[in-house]
Amino acid sequence: MKAFFYTFGCKVNQYETENIKEAMLSEGYEVTEDYADAEVCVVNSCTVTAQSDSKCRQLIHKIKKANPECLIVLAGCFPQAFEKEASALDECGIIVGTGAKKEIPALIKKYITSGERIIRIVPRERGEAFEKMTNSGADQKTRAYIKIQDGCDQYCTYCIIPTARGHICSKPLEDIAPEVQQLVDSGHKEIILTGINLCCYGRDFKNGTRLIDAVEAACGCDGDYRVRIGSVEPELISDEDILRMSKLEKLCPHFHLSLQSGCDETLKRMNRHYDTVEYAELCEKLRRHFPNCAITTDIMVGFPQETDEEFEKSLAFAKKISFAETHIFPYSRRPTTVADKMKGQLDRKTKHSRAAQMADVCNETKALYLKSLVGTVQEVLFEKETSPQWHQGHAPNYVTVKIPRDSEDVSLRRQLLKIEITSSDGEFCYGKLI
């Protein structure tokens, strides 16, 4: 049987989709990139915004229209958080939440035998064990994700993720290095540690284990590779963590510190657990220990009751920190969250206007960061060849680097090569092999 896979959302979802795919391949499935050619289509959903839900629905409708006979499996955060709405999608023969993804191959067999629709959404309970998942990396990609943490107990007022993902749980520390080694042995050159709230790694063990312990374990394997950390919460990184990270040669100097707003009043309404002074101090410490590191972030605009003055503060703070890359998004109301019930909801026009203004500032800071790299030498990991003119890859700071491609017969994929950065524009750095 042929199976099609599509992933919405975060790196954790991508890791979990690969795990489902590997399980189905081991049972004899063939992967196809065309949903019109598939007998089974697995859609792994995201529900962080209303737009995420909408895109998921649209894809399901498109699949069913193009391939009426296929079995559609809807999995993940959308059905977990909104079971009623997901169940109304009659095109889906199987619907599973975030706690039952490993059951998908067995549920498909059951559906084929019975022909009866299956809805498997398990309530997320405190104290759940981490769902054991290990990916072999057989897909031959350049980079590989390892999910080491799941769930969140922060309860930011805008966020549906605690409902969709449940409480914090962590991958056993002793399981991390063997998975890293397996991926490196299969040819992966970069390992990305990911989680729903990565900085909470180990908290559920109640023995003092922290994220830094997982990072050290990931960096301690044999082979020519590097390690990147996914998005982290700024208030959970200690001075000791930074010092220990600075001693890890394989760790990429790239830190995605989720800001959300550069205004203290807005941060309080969001129930974020830091202020702008603490955030700025953390950035300064990281830059001191990792000179010219990339600090990237997420910024939300148009949060309920955000005044013009508050937005201007957020704008000024983004400029002050001078982020290397910023994901900007308008606030999206999510049912059942505290922020959804707040007074002072802003209109769509205001939110999108502020997003555009924030993008202008952050595009400027990105261009400045890229320009600061000119003249430096970066070890670039080259990826799949997609252009006849350029070889393209990522530096340790996650900046995209391009070098001229003289022949389409030559591929640099999966190679780590030293590149002198000779120029930049607002989007990329350009260089030459040395």
C-alpha cells in the first residue's frame, strides 16, 4: 500500500511524523509524495493558531476531492484540543490525538478489517510517561530531529498547547546518546534537540536533571556532526547552563529565545515569566560566551489590550536586541484560553498593520546581522541541491549560505565545509570555498 504523509507545525510534529512513517515502512508501506496516488494519507496537525486549523481542513478537503477512495488519518494537536470540530470532518476515517500516534499502523489495520470509523483521543494526564520513540534516520536527510521533551505547564494566557499536549514529560537521559549515535552513523551531520517546552526537560524526573544534561549527552557522541537546540524559554536558562554550553564544541551558537512581546505590561497579561530587563541580560550573557551568536525569536503583535504605546515599546525592544531572525505573527484567539475571554480584542487590520511594522524593524536587524558575518569563516552544512546556480547550506548560526555551483554534476550535500563569507543581502550570505 502507498502512504502519503503531511506535517503541519513544529519540529516535534516533524519528528513524530517520521516515527509514524518509519513504523509503516517496516510494515511494508511505500511512501508517495502525491496524495492522489495514496491509499492512506496521514495528516499530522497543528492547532497553535486558527489559521493552522483552517489549513488542515483545507488539505483534508483537497485530498478527499482528488482521491475519494483513500483513507485519511487525522492526527495530533487539532483533534486533541478540539475533538468535536475534528470529528465533524467526515472525510477522515481515523482520528487520533497526541497520545495515540504510535497506534496509527494498528488502527489502520483495524479500519481496513472492520470498515468502521475510529476516533482515538486519549485525555492527557499528569504523570504520563514519555512516549518511547526512536527514529533511525533512514530517510537520508542532512539534519535529524530528536524529540526529548513533551507537554507544557506554563499556561501562557494565549496558548492552547497545554490542552493539546498535556503535562511535561521527558525522554530518559540514557536514551539520548544512543539515538544521536545511530543518526550520526547513518550520515546525519546535524542533530536538533526539540520539545514542546524544551527548557523543562528533566523537571519531571525530580532528581535535578536539566536540559544542559541532555545537550551534553547529545554532544558527547563520536563522529563529525553538530548539535542545535530548539526553541527555549528565556527564564529557564541559568548562568551555569550558559557556562556549560560554552564548553561544548559541537553545539551550534544559535539560540531561539521566545520573546512574544517586548513590553512588560503585555508580558504580564500573557503570563510570561520574565520581563524585558531579564531577557536583555540573558542575551548579553549569551553574546559574551558565544561571540556573534545568532539570537532568534518569536514576536506576537496585537495581543488583547495592546495599546499603541505598548506596541511601540515592543518595537523598540526588538530593535534594541537586534535579532538575527524573527517569526512575527498576529495574535490568534484560541477557544478555552484566558486571552480569548479578555476584553480589548484588537481588529484584524490593526494586528496586520503592526505585524508589517514589526517585520520592517526585524528585517533591518537581520540584514545587519548578516552583514556582520562578512569576512568570517563559517563551517557550512550543505543540503539537497535545488538550484543549478548555487550550492546552499546552513552555518552553525543557522544563517543560509550560498556559494556558486559550477556544475550540476557536483553535489556538496551532507558535507561540512569551511566557507569564507564575502557578501550578504537581506536574506542570505554568500561565500567561497577555502
